[in-house]
Amino acid sequence: MQKDQRKKVLIISYYWPPCGGIGVLRCLKIAKYLRDFGWEPVVFTAEDAHYPSIDNSNDKDIPEGITILKQKIWEPYHIYKFITGQKKDANVNNVFYVKDTKMSFMHKLSVWVRSNFFIPDARALWIRPSVKFLLDYLKENPVDAIFSDGPPHSNTRIATIIKQKTGIPWLADFQDPWTQVDYYQLLRLTKWGDRKHRRLEQQAFRAANKITIVSPTWKEDLKTLGADNISVIPWGFDPEDFEHRQVVPDEKLTITHLGIMGYDRNPEVLFQAMAELMSEIPEFENHVELKLVGQVDYSVVETYRAAGIEKMVNLVGSVSREEALQMTCSSNLLLLLLNQQDNAKGRIPGKLFEYLAARRPILVMGPIDSDVAGIVGESESGVTVEYFDHEVIKETLLNYYKSFVDGSIKEPLEGDISQYSIQKLTGQIAGFLDEISA
């Protein structure tokens, strides 16, 4: 279909290349495949944003000739880093989950200011100029629908106002909920701040023609707040990222965790089980390596050091997406830690689907009745264990170790994961856009 024959959808997304990390992939991959379903994406994003990392390897997924609109953004992160004594290049996007040390008074004060004066999030000052820019643009360049993705829910707020002022059909997508997200309780909100968050959230629910969210449990949670017309669109994986990737399993039993390992994902019992197996099996220490790729909270480091397994831990740090994918495919066991919070049952991390696409076994730690546990079980891709079930965790580790010794762990998995292809999922989104724009 020619470009001028396609319907147009305005995608509002703070995250866009050169942003690194998993958060950028939601809108980027959807935009990549929308043309296959008769929709031409027009992307609105931030100029000079304070991204958690920069990764230019994502540029290859930007559709050729796409219209990309940018509006200058000011974020308070440089002030936060100054008053808390952090380096200019420090990653402070995940301060609720990952810290280098215990929270200082200035950190607590900064969180209070951010919570009550930057609503819905640290990009709040981007909302008003973005709305003005888009209203001017849309007068001369009409679109058939709007798609926004949050968090950050500044995206959601911009889309809410644009919908209210123009009536353009809007699909509101949620990677994470708004007031039901796990870190909401950490915001140090005043009663006034909490009321404002909830008021803006309700305005979004009323304005949206369609809502999508990443998990079945969170869909039901949104219903309790009065939202309706909700469908589940999980993250998914892009088959092109795995088509020609050579996979040579590591020589060691590499247990790899990719992404943020915050204080609420501290696998203390796993570390203890590794320590016990190290003392019981002479070669265990030499055969096993725990790779932690990405940001790691100081409490996690303290815990594995206290367990005495520091020699088995490889604290890799942040890497490019290409390196992360290669590590995923080469690992003998992939570790997925659900946050130990009230909403963990519905949390489906984006990296789960890349774990699935790598066809390597997955060890999930979290509720055994979670949405993730269901996906992993149905696709025959691994096992789920509770965080504090010492006996099961140790037995599971031992079984994987035995599979490593006999070589069977190196065989690729074969369960059906086709429903999680981002191409198919984008087709569903295009169908929703067709419905609301009709």
C-alpha cells in the first residue's frame, strides 16, 4: 500500500532512538510493522531527553521515510544529581529501584519534590509545550488516530488533552499502570498530590476510545478503577532480532539476569542455595557463573557477598542491546526476577519475550500463579519458583546443573511462542485503530 493511501496514526512516545534499554522497544517495534497493516506512523517524541542509556543500534528499526516530530524537553535530573552529589553521567531514571548506597536526606527531599510538583512524572514540564506544538501541527497535518504509551504518563497526559481538544480517536497503551504501578507507593505523595494523580488518570480513562495493557491481571486491575474497553497486548519479540543470530552456548553454566535488579528483586535464597551447592559439589564453583547485566542495587551486591558466592558473580553492568541479545542467546539458563510487590502477579517484563525467543530455559522467581508463570509453563520454556522456597530453589538449581553436566541444557527449546511475535501483536493494534477510527 502506498504511503498516501494509508491511514495516519500519531504515536506519542517519550522513548525513541537513540534511547537504549527495553522501554524504547514498545513503540519502536509497533511503528516498524504498522505499515504492513495499512497505517502510517507519525512519531512525536522528546528532543534532548535524559535517557537512561544511549544505543544507536536501534536505529535500524526506524521505518524509512517516517515523519518524526520533536519538542524540546527540560527534565530535573541534572538538579537532582547536583544536590545529591552524583556524577553528571549517572543513570538516575530508576532511583526508586536501584541505588548505589542508602538514601540520603537530599535524596528523600528530591523524591518528595518530584512526587508532588512534577505530576504525573519528571517530564511534566514537557506537557504544555507539546500540546501547543501538536495542536498547531495537526491543523495542517491531520491524522486518523492517536496512539500513546505510558509510562512516562506525561505521554498519556499529552494524548488526553489532544483528544479532548480535537476529538481524534485515541488508543491509550500502558506498559505499566498509573496509580497501580508498584513504585506509586514510594512517591511520598501528599493527599493533594495523590488526588491530582487519580484525577488525571480518570480523565485519561474517560477520554480514551480504547485501552491496551500488557497483562491479563493488570487488565482486571484497571477495571476496578472504572476503565473499560481494555485489551491485552503483551510486549512480544521481533523475529528479525533472532533470525541470523549464531548461538553457541557458554562453556560454563551461565545463569544470566538482564535488566534492572532492584532491591525488590533481591534473590537472597537463590544466593544461599548457590553457596550450599558450592560447598557440597567440588566443581560447582568452577562450572557456574552468575551474570548480572544492567543496573544492580547495592543491597543485592551486599547479599551475594554475604553468601560467599562473589567469585561466581560477574557484575557486567550496562551493555548495548546487541550485546544483551547475544548474551541472552548464549546463556545456558536465563533468570527472570519478578518484583516483590503487590502487583507482581500481573507484571510481565518485556525481556521475558526475548528470553522466549532465545529458546533457552528460564528460571522465574515470583508468584507461581503469576501471568509470567502461565506463559513460561504453557510454552514449556522453564519453571517458576517462589522467592523464599529454599528447598525447591536448591533442587531446581541442582537439576539444571545436572542438565549442564550431561549436555542436555544446550539443546534449544521448541515450545510454541508464535503468538508473541510483535508482527502479530502490531496487527491486533492496527485492528483496534481501524475500529476506533471508523
